[in-house]
Amino acid sequence: MAAPLSRRMHSGRMVSIGIYRKYEAGPLRSRVAQMPLGRRAVQGLTARKLLPRHQAAPTDSEESVEDLWQYDDRKSWYEAKFAADDQPDWQPATFVSSVEIGPSIKLVTFDIESSRELVPLRNAYKHIGQYANIRVNGGEEIQVPPSSPPLSPEAIRTSLLRVRNDLPAGDQKLQTDPISERQRITLLVTLEGAPELYKSTISDLFEVGPFQGTGLDLLKIQAIFRYPTIVVFVDNAGIATARSLITSKTSGLHTHMRSNVHVYYRAPNKASTCFADEFDSWAEEYGVSVMVSTRDTFQEMFDDDDTLVYDPEGTAAIILTGNDANEMEEEALEACKAAEIETVVRQTVPREATTYLSSISLM
């Protein structure tokens, strides 16, 4: 004859396996016994709150569950945070070289951090036309133009995958230290504009901070078939930006795919002409033709260029004469007006600023 139900329920021996409890050798398992231990602990904790303290004294583990809810910042444990949001704005930079390319003009190269795990996107060098922010021996901030282009995403692919929590097949999701991805950046430094940086040596201490500005507004001229011809008016204040623009693989300008890309470079004198030894390689590799003059105006240089055949509606102009409005910019604008070129990108009119969030709670 079968045993009574109550007898059958308690005839087995209760054991713990993992987070489940079950009756071993018992013909029938209760519903509570099949419930996860954490869930039963919360239910038991709720029930005990309704009973007098002397009837249901909580165990140590139950007290820990209850205390967990007492942390004021507990919700921050589950907030999604942007990469490197807690990293310092200023990072150490390593001096690599300093080369004089003209009277009181140097190219200074630094090795800086570029890993997205260590440098937040809002501080990184990402747009043509931004200025580097440098400190020498903890002194004042110095803004100088880079002559090297920003890194392509492929160059920092490893850290980009890490901040997305992407894992290769077979890897385990474990706590790991941030990885470092260094890049070299070359700056055009003049004695008049940045004397401390111009005179610095390898024995000095350098720091690089958030890059300044939002860069050139190139989006409106990126359509190759809409603007097959690009003319660039540049002087020594903008030649570093011109070099980074021409040699960049991420600017979207694609000079080698356009019909004509002509640069009109007004140098103070022949000795102060920057990057003259690179003009031939610019023509071969990027399809860019450079015309240099130390006396003619932009209008005269444009008119004397017999190799340029253009349609004003299919031509865009880029004016690189520094971040501040000056006579050279006005001269270039007059040349564009005379040539009936209406689409103009100016260094003094940067692209629209990007808003960077610090955490998901600010959305």
C-alpha cells in the first residue's frame, strides 16, 4: 500500500547541489525544493521581515543580501560608461626628433598614446585642421598645427574591439588591463609662435592634452563627382594642415580620384618654403599639383596656371591661412569670387562641434 502523501514528501534526504536543492531518493520533489536558492532566499527574506525578530533570525548570508541594497551608488555599477571616460586629459608624450626645415621653422615629432582605452574620443586627434595641445616641463599650454594626418581606425583596431567587448573565438571574458597603442605625430613649430617648444630638447618633459578645435568642414565637398576639381590656397600658417590633408587616408577628400587638385602656395621666401622636397611625391601618389610663389598674389597664381581647366559649378576651394581671419584669407576669397567659385571651405570656419556624452545617465 502506498505511503501517505506527507510521508512520501519527506521520505527522501535533502542535499544541496550548486544553487539548487533537491530531495535525493525521494519519489516526489516539492516545488520549493526545485526553486533556485537565490530566489528562495529573497522570498524567505521578505517573509522574515513580516515576523518578529525572535521568530525568524536571519543568517549571515541573508544579512549580506539585505545590506547589498544599502549602497547609495549601487545603480552606478550597472551604468554603461564610455571608453576612457575616467582617464586624465593630459598624457605623457615622448620626444622623438626635431628637424629644422627652414629659418626658425622646425618639425618636432612626438610619440603619443592613441589607444581608445586610454584616450577618450573627445580628446583624440581625429579631424584635419585640429591643433595639438602641448605642455613643456609643466608650463603653459601651447597650440601648434600637426603636419601628419590622424590615425585611421585600422591602426587602433585592437583597442576599438576591446572597448566594444568583442572577443575572438575561444577567449574568455576576463578582467584585463588596458592596452597601449602608440602613434607618432609631427608638429610644425616656429620660433615666433611657440618659442618654448621650438627650443625644447629630449631632456625636457612633454605632455599632450585634448586636441583643440573641430577641424575643417570637409563634408560638403566630399562628393567626388559633384566637385571633380579642388583648388587650395595656402600660406605658411596653413601649410602643415595642407600636408595632413593631402596625405590623409581618412579625410574623405580622395584627391587621387578627382580630375584636378591644385595647390597655390604663397611662401614668405624660398628658404621658408616648407615640404618642397615632398611636392613630387604628392603629384605621383596623391595626384596633387603644387604651384609655389614668393611674390605673386593668389589671384595672379590662379590666373597664371595654364594647366587648370575647370567648371566653376564643379569646383570647390579650400583656404588654409591659419585659424584667425587675416589679409591672406581675404586675398584668397577675392580670387574665388573672381573665378566664380562659390563652394569654399575655410580654416577660420570649422565644422560643427560634436557633443560627447560622459555616461548613459546623461542621455
